[in-house]
Amino acid sequence: MQATQESIMFGSVFGSWRQRAAPLLALAALLGATTQASAQTTPAAYPSKPVRVVVAFTAGGTTDMIARSVGQQLADKLKQSFVIDNKPGGGGNIGTEFVVRAPADGYTLIVNTVGPMTVNPTLYKKLAYNPLTDLVPVVMIADVPNVLVVNPSVPAATLDEFTAYAKANPGKLNYGSTGIGTSSHLSGFMLARRAGFEATHVPYKGVDALNDLLAGRLQFMFATIPSVIQHVQAGRLRAIAVTSTARSRSLPDTPTVAERGFPGFQAGSWMGVFAPKGTPEVAIATLNKAVNEILAVPAMQAQMIREGADPVGGTPAALGQFTQKEFEKWRAVVRESGATAE
């Protein structure tokens, strides 16, 4: 009888405890389920897998070399692979469109330049995308000025001497470029128009223009500093003037076109990192911070300057504002030149 009473009392007490504890048990179960769901939906730290970095030009060019150098530093800093993927063609349009159509998850980027971003929207009459709105800026990497170089057979060592020689030989000078509507073409057009001389533009693909300049079949060319700096240093080409607003740290003894009598003259190339529209802010912020830290390293700066590029860095907003200004400038130049491409 005693055991029965104790059992009844224990059952009564346990039942009463279970009734009081039921809300707590339900809350614990809810918290557990919420924690598990949160763990399943919270994104992993960026980057958690390899990142594809598209270069819209062939391997071995200026953009490719700098993209690979920065990509390696990003891999070391962020402990994840940054794989360079060359997708040349269409003046940079093929690679650019590939990134525009890629998932906006931070794992497909492009190191892009003046042509695809700010010249092609005017140069090409039909583009299936708008790089200024379909891509978002991440960070500027470098300013890559053009430099006016001449074959040593041209009797000119200064910009004044060069323009005087060009005026005295109307239509007899040929200048090469890497294609219609490229910065090398439009830089030559701008100088000829402002200085008042005539020259024949000969568009090429790839390095053929530089080869013909070295061989003397062309008399001058506006080329990116990295592509010709070794030839200038070896005396195979003569540097006349650079197209940046300030002297390039790669060729500090070469004056700018602006300081030699053409105020406001600014042309050339540059490169920055862009991502598909809608890319998470955490990815953009992570990449921006990492690239700025990379560009601040003295050894990295020295390497880029040695190769002909001036490190820049900065915020995504600064790159966005710069890109818009470049677009407006080149739109006017392209229209004035009459250049078009299909």
C-alpha cells in the first residue's frame, strides 16, 4: 500500500513537472531548429571556393600580366585560388559579356580596361549589354598611360620636333594601333587633330603593330608603357611623351603631352576589377580591401612601376565615378573620329 501511494505521488509530481516544463521544452526545440536552419542558410566566409578572374584579352599582354600578378597576391592573402581565364575577342566584348551573364555570387570577376568598359559602348552599334550598368566596380588596379614612341629613323626627340616634322610631311607618316577604336588609335587621332597634322592610321591585331614599328614600316605609335618600355630602354624606340595627366613613375624623364603644349590631353589605358551586377557587398568589400592592401606593399608597387603601370587602388565608388567620366570623354572622341565597329 505504501509503494502504491508513493507511485501515485511520484506520478502526480512528474506529471505536474511535465506540464510546467512543456513550454520550456517547446522553446528549446524551437531554438534548436532555428539554430540548425541558420547554420544551413548562413553563407560561408568569402571566398570559400576558387574565384574565376576573366581577362578579355590574350595571355601575355599588359592586362593579363598584371591580372596574374594581383591574382597570385589575392590567393596568398585570402587563402583561395584566383584562376585567370583568358577570353579574348571582339575588342574585349566576348570576355566582358561572359562576366555580365555569370552568376552574381562573387566567384566570377573581370579585370577590365578602358576599351570594353568605356569605348566599346559607343564604338559598337549593337551590344547585348551595357558594361556601365551590368557590371559593378570593385577596385581600380592601375593607370597604364600610353606613350608616344617613334622609330629612331624619325628625326625628333621632343614633341615639338615631332609635330613640326609631321606637319612638314603631311600624309607621309604611318602610325599603328592595336585596332580601330582602341586607345592607341584614338590617342593618335586626338594628337593629330589638336596639333594639326595628317597621318595614316594602320590598325593591327595583337603585337604586329609593334613589330612593324620596330622594323621601320611604321613611324610612330601610341602604345601602353609596359608593351614598349624594354624597347625604349634598349634604344630600339624613342619615347617622346606620355598621355597621363602627370608623368609616369615608369618613365619619369619623359614629359606628358599636356605639359608640352596640349593642356588637358589625357588618354591611355587603365585597369580595374569589376563584378556582375548584384554581387554581394561582402564580396566586393573583401576584394577591395585585399587589393588595396596588395597595392600598398612597396615590393608590389616597385614591380608594377618597373613593368610600366602606376598602382592606384581606392574605393568602388571612386572607380565607378572614374569609369563614367571616361565613358563621356571617349564617347565624344569616338563620335568625332567617326570610328565604328561591328
